[in-house]
Amino acid sequence: MPMSRIALKTRMKTAAMAGVVALMAAASFSTTQAAEAMMMSPRTITVSGDAEVTSKPDQARLSAGVVTQAETAAGALTANSTAMNRVFAALRMAGIPENRMQTSNFSVQPQYAPYRQENPEPQRIIGYQVSNNVTVTVDDLTKVGPTLDALVRSGANQLGGIQFTIADPKPLAERARTLAVADGAAKARTLAMAAGVTLGPVMSIQEQTNVRPIPVFAMARAVAAEATPIAEGEERVGVNVTMVYAIQ
């Protein structure tokens, strides 16, 4: 016997109510799980510690070179080689060891006639330019000024910047790390006291070290009777740490 419409509607309502109840139960279960997960996740305090240690540099790097021009590439190269041989000889006379000299740039480039809007012809090559640069490491800072003067006397017509550095920055970095961690720990204690919580152990530490070189720029000039004065200043080694503490 076919089911009556009333009975069918009753069954559909019962099924719908059961589905709603099931959805509510599932939502309640998910909410409970999320709350439990939040309770289980550790409470933490994250702080940043910074420190910077300064010291006088004990090493300098300078760049010098020769730029020559001629109508032919061979002519420009010959002139450049002759001048650079004088530069290397001057560096040796200044007491720079061979292993402290390194060619840092060498190029041969064509030179073109100036562009003229009224001339539709392609630009023609009128000569060649050769550039040869050497990077020099000076371990005795008292020789930096005399070395620059010797380079200019020898024919170097292109001088780059001077960069003062510390040959071994590791001891400075070690001191900076200790100070940076102490700075982070002090911040964590202050935050915990202000928040009325008990500070737990360190859970993680991340470090970033930054060595700040000091560039000094020089240009080719007429050499004076006295050596070029150079001020080396101070070198800075900075350390930043990110520390995560547990809250008990």
C-alpha cells in the first residue's frame, strides 16, 4: 500500500533534523579540537637582541688601474701593458707581495665618433680604449698613503675606493653575540614581568651578523711632497639575534 503524504513528510523532517543534529555535533567537536589544540600549543615570548662591537681596522683594499686610448686596439693594448708594468713595479717597490695583487678588471672597447643627428651614416670606430685594474690588499695601514702616491707616480690614472677591513673579525663577532644574547634576555625578562608571567627556557635562537666596512674614495691627483693622509676610522661588527622563550 503506497505511503501516505503525511508519513512521507514526517520521515523527511526527521531525516533533516537528524542531519542538523549531526552537523551541530561535528561543529562542536571541531571547536573542541581547536580549543584543545590552542591549549596544547606552547605560549611564547619572542624578542630581538642587538649588539655592535667596534675596533680599528688592520687591513685595507684599494683599486687602481690604467686607461689608455689609441687608434688601434694593438696600440692601446701596448701602451696599457707598458703603463701597468710600471704600476706593478711600483707596488713591489712599496713592499706589496705578489699574492696581494689581483687583476680585477680588464677590457678592450671600441670608441665611436660623436653621434650627429644630421648624419644618417652609422657611427664609425675612431679608436680603442683599454682599461686594466688591479685590487691591492695592504696589511700595513701605514703603507696605504705611500702606496697611493707610488701608484699615481707610476702612471695609474684611475683610482677606485679604499675599503678598510679587519682581517679576522671572528673575535669581534663572538663578543657581539654574547652582548646580543644578553640584550635579548633582558628584554624577555622585562616583558615577562610586565605581563605577570613566568619566563621559561629558550626555545630557539636565530642570528644575523653584519660587518660594516668603511669605504674611502680617492682620485688621481698631482702627488704632493708628503704622503697622502688616510684616516682608517673604526670597523663595526653587529649581531642581531631573535630569541623565543617559553612561558611557564
